[in-house]
Amino acid sequence: MSETYNLYRQGRDHLANGLNAQATVALEKAKRREPAKASIREALGIAYFRIHRFAEAEREFREMLELAPVDDYAHFALGRCLEKQGKQGEAAGHYKIARFFRPQNTEYQQAVESLEPDRRPPE
């Protein structure tokens, strides 16, 4: 196995064990070796999101979409990052794209509904 794959697996193992900050270390190293690997960027985006580094997670998911524009999960994850940063309008667009690509996914549908003005709970 390659060193890059070992770093990726180490990062995924850290994510699985809730060691999100530690996961970023291995995944950042893997990304430096193979920046065009969407799987590495996805895992790194997840790790950043879990430690509330939303702008960095956003960058990873945007890069994922450059590599794989029809990746429904990347659109959904980017939407979550944007929503956490107060960019609800842009987030809603990515949620809708994710739902378009995978209409049976109830999580995507709920995300779209949560940002529709007539469905949001009163403030």
C-alpha cells in the first residue's frame, strides 16, 4: 500500500473514533501528496466540519465539487458548511442540488425544508 493511502486510512480511523483534530493531521498530509483525490478531500472536509472549522471545510467541499460536480454528498456537506457560516441562501441552493441528484434521501429533503421561509420556526 502507498504512504498516501496509509495516511488516508489513518485519518478515516481517527474520524471513526471521534478523534477529529487528529484526523486533520494525517488527511492534510495525504492531501499534499494527492490533491486531486476527492475521497481525501471529503474526509478532510468532514474532519474540519466536526471541529467547527467551517470555512476550511467549505474549501474542501468546493474543491470536491471541482473534481466531481455531481457528487450529491459534496453539495449537501457544502450546504451545511455555508449554513453554519450564516449563508443560508447559498446553502439552500446546494441542498436543492443534492436533493435533485438523490431525491430519495430524506436528510437532503429536510435540509431544503429547513431553509424554506414558510417552514422555518418563528424567531
